[in-house]
Amino acid sequence: MKIHLILLLAIGMIPQIQAQQSEEKSTIADTSFVKVSAYSSDFVYDLKYATTDNFLGEKVYNCGECYLRYKTLKALLVAQEKIKSKGYKFKLFDCYRPLSVQQKMWALVSDPNYVADPAKGSLHNRGGAVDLTLVDKNGTELDFGTSFDFFGEQASHSYLELEKVVLKNRTYLKKVMTESGFTIFPSEWWHYNIDGGQELPIANFTWPCN
């Protein structure tokens, strides 16, 4: 009897706890930076700039963490719910990027089609952009025709001389992301910007590493 009563009391408290958690989230400003992994365990991470496997050829992040503005994350979580029905997950290549890293990139590739001029700042520097791809239930990346950070016309949204499966995958990703509040970056199939992200201020903080 006592156990039954305790269970009833515990069940009755669940809505209160959920309401409290919801209230706590609602107090976060859209412009706040948040750690993505604290909000979902469904993302797969391959944060290239925390490794030497990138076009810089050097590790420029002290550790692999993904931070975004809360506004950007909320839209990404909406997109995530849409791909779940197909058994897909997002693999994240890059999220918020400090301005100091942008300057290193620009020094190597001074082409605004692929790297934003640090004098103006990137949407990555504002926490309003994310680089990603799709993986299946086995963690295998879908075919998008090129690798991440491929500098060439084959990576652009307008390039159509690709296999049907590649075009299908690109079309699907674009549909999911744009319906969730993102805009494309024309020359890179993996890069998506939150709508209105250009209004966010540029940042240059580095995140803590455990």
C-alpha cells in the first residue's frame, strides 16, 4: 500500500518536473550560445577542425565541441525530428567557429565562395551556421557526391551532373533544412545558415575542454 502510494505521488510529480524543465528552457534567449550535446544525444559528431583531417591540415580547435545560438539549435532539432522517420541522423562537421579560426582559413583560401572574409565575419562566427551530412542507422554517410570542404563546382547546389542518388540525397537534405528555418549556402551542399543569422553578432570565444 505504501509503495503504491509513493508511486502515485511520484507519477503526479512528473508533469510538475516537465513543466519546470520547459520553463527553464523558455528563459534561454535565442541569442544565447548553447552546447548542442546538452539538448540531444541523437547527433553524430565528426568535428573536422578538432582534428588534422581538414583543408588547413592542422588542429585548430582544442577539442571537438559543437556550440550554436539557441535559435539555430531549435531549428536543427526541428529538422532532426523530420529525418528520424527515415532512420537518419545528422553528422555534424562544424558549428560555431571563433573568428580567429576564420582568419586562418581566409589566409589559406581567400575565396568568398568557400570561406567568408573575416572582416565581415561568417555565419559560423555568429553561431548561426552548421555544416552537416546524413548518416543511416548503421552510421554510414549518405552519398552527397563530394567530401566535406570540397572546393569545386561539384559541391554546389546548382551542379546537376551527378548520379541520381546524389541528387536525391541533396534534394532531401535541402528540403528538410529549408522547411525547418535554414537557408542554403550556394557553393556548399553541407552548409546551412539559420534564417536571419546575419543579424547575430560575431563572436570569438573558445569553449572549455574537459
